[in-house]
Amino acid sequence: PAVAMIGLGYIGLPTAAVVARSGCRVVGIDVSSRVVETINRGRIHIEEADLDALVRDVVARGLLQASLSVVPADVFVIAVPTPTGEGHAPDIDHVLAAARSIAPVLRKGNLVILESTSPIGTTEKVRDVLALERPDLAFPRPGSDGADVSLAYCPERVLPGHILAELVGNDRVIGGMTPACSAQAREFYKRFVEGDCVVTDCRSAEMTKLVENAFRDVNIAFANELSLLADALDMDVWEVIRLANRHPRVNILQPGPGVGGHCIAVDPWFLVHSAPEQTPLIRTARNVNDGKVGHVVERATAMIEESKGPIACFGLAFKADIDDFRESPALAVAERLADRFGERMLICEPFISELPETLAGRGARLATATQALEQASVALLLVDHSEFRGISAAQLAGKRIYDTRGVWPRLPLDG
Ligand code: SAJ
């Protein structure tokens, strides 16, 4: 089949490339002319392992091309951002705009798939938008047969850094508007997915995606709460979690400076927003994780006030070995510390060549890990990038240390 991928971001581009590799002709549509031009040159605009070689190959073979405008196709896949707005309310404007953009080229027999993480009920809203724009076509409704166009919600669930492997290997939830829609969508995913393609209805699929990320957020919040408790009692949270996880039915995730990225820090709000009264735990987990930044700033400030000389901050990204700074707690901590101590701060971040203005403007300087370790009297680990994991006890000796990720060797001087 001919496939149109709407949105060529962190999910859309790798998915388009993998679908193209399976032998489909794919046209990727994006609103950014820079993105379209980059891909048509066989290049990529995001950082993701092995994606550059794959895109170069499928573009060279004529299987993938990018375009600013929507073209007719057999399958339309929508993978556009769904941010939160005022009061953490979900914003599905990009999804509805994508639906409007494909409406004019829709034909009988087409399949429309929504992959964007979305509040429960969004696929039905997409259907209503399409039905309004195309009164000449019959769209599916649960419990009735005979639609001209099929519609399904099939959430992406790939981990940044491992996207290409997980796109193929992970199980996939296929939520059709009707069983016939599910069957058609399943056939599409079977072309490139080696994991199981499990069929359900679209609302269950929408909720499943949100639940997966909320589960992880709640588990990390538990770990972060334990880290506050351990700090209050002057204990080592990493040691306690490591030991507790030796129990066959306990699996606690790792504390850190907070939860970042555009998924786990955002999606649980979609659930809270759809039933605020019923979701105190999910909301509290969000607040615990967001609150961790303040705790780290407070503890680091106390340590910095007791010392003189440069302060080294290791990492700004939202997690290890990633060039993504969206909702990054590490960046938030560094910015808040820079308000008071900017002139003393040396920032190590292997994924940037220039500091953001929020830090540079407050006097902070970019440094290599070696430079920072030579000069600093306080070392603050915010992101466990591979490069920082290798820092030795000898390199840290004589400094005040705050390791928010629990990866550095423990020293007697540990804060
Ligand atoms: N984090 C911790 N402690 C941990 C694990 C993570 O503090 O033990 C922090 C990270 O440092 C980071 C944040 O959580 O700031 C999120 O990182 P992550 O690696 O947990 O997840 P993401 O946001 O990169 O990707 C998640 C994944 N969801 C799940 O694992 C349930 C991925 O499979 C989803 O596809 C993705 O969200 C998405 O797009 O929704």
C-alpha cells in the first residue's frame, strides 16, 4: 500500500522509514520546510541511533519522500504532537488539523490510523472531523458495519534511543473503531512488527497508552519519595532500593532529579484531566516528581553555600545519552542554581556545543568533564550520561558531591 505519514518527528520519521523498508511507498508530510528538505536530501533532523543510515537508504531507493502537502494514499498515519496547555489540559489541535488536512484526499477503502498519545475519545473526534469534511463518505461507528473508510488508534510505545529496535520488536495495541477497522490496521502493522499485534477497541487503546506512562511515573514518584525520606534520615536510597529489588515481587525504579521528556511528564495529566476526582494518586505522583527539582536545588544550594570555587554541573538532557532537553529536570535545576551562582558554574553536556541563553546569560560556562573536574570544588551529577558514569573516586576526591542519579562511587565526603 501507499502510505502517508503526517508528522515527521521523533515517532513519525522512524516509523515512516521502517514502513518504507518493508516495501511500502511512503510520503512523509510535515509543516516544516526545513524538515522536508533535510529528509529529501537523505538526511535527518533528529538524533536517534541508526536512523540516519536507514533514512539515507530508503530515500535513495525512492521508497520514502517528504512533502509539505498531503497526497492521496491507501493508509494515513497521524503522528503529530499532543502537548498540554493551560492547567495541564491536553491540546489535540495538531491531531484535528492533521485530520482536516487529509479529508480532501480520502477515498473509499482508505485506512486512517492515529498514533499520537491522545486523551480518551480523540479517535472519535477525528472521525467526527472527517465526517464533517466529507459528507459523501461513510465513517465507522462502534456497533455498525459498512463504513467507506477505516479508523484505528494504534499508540506508539517506543523508547527514545532504542526506537528502531522497539518499533519492530514491541507488541502493538491495535484499537479499531470497529472489528473490521482493527483487522485492517492489524494487517498494516503486521508488515513490519515482529511483536504481537493485540486487537481492542479505540478507547481502550487510548487509555492503555496513557496508563503505561502513568504507571512508570507513579513508580518513579515512589522512588523519588524514598529519596526524600532517605535524605531526611541520612541514608543511602540506592542501597535500600537495590536490596528491596532482590525481593521477587518488588521492582522499584530509580530516583533522580525529577521526571522529564515529553511523555512521562505529560501524559499522566491526560488521565487526571479526564477524571480529576478519581485520580488523586496519579496527580500526586506528578507533583512528587515535579517537586523533586526544588528539593535538589535546596540541597545543592546548602552544599554550595558551604564552599568556595567553581561548581560543576554534569548533564542537562532529560535523560542519559539523549540530545533531548524537553521538560528536562536537570536543565531546570541548573537554571535555578544559575540564578544565584551562575558566575561560579561550569556545565558539562556532551550533546551541546553552546549553552542555552538561560544559563549563558547568568554567567555559566560550558566545560569538558576533565576541565570541570580539575577546577570545581562542588560536583553535581544531574544526568547519568555514559561519559559521566566512568568518573572515578580519584577524580572526585576532595570535592563536595551531590549525585542525584546514584551512579558515582560513594566517598566519605558525600553530601
Ligand atoms: N527516570 C527516572 N528513573 C527511572 C527511569 C526514568 O527518574 O528509573 C526519568 C528519566 O531520567 C527521564 C524520565 O524519567 O527524565 C522519562 O524517561 P524514560 O526513559 O522513563 O521514558 P521516555 O519518556 O524516554 O519514554 C517513555 C517510555 N514509556 C514507558 O517506558 C512506559 C516509552 O516506551 C514511550 O513510548 C514513551 O515514553 C512515549 O513516547 O510515550
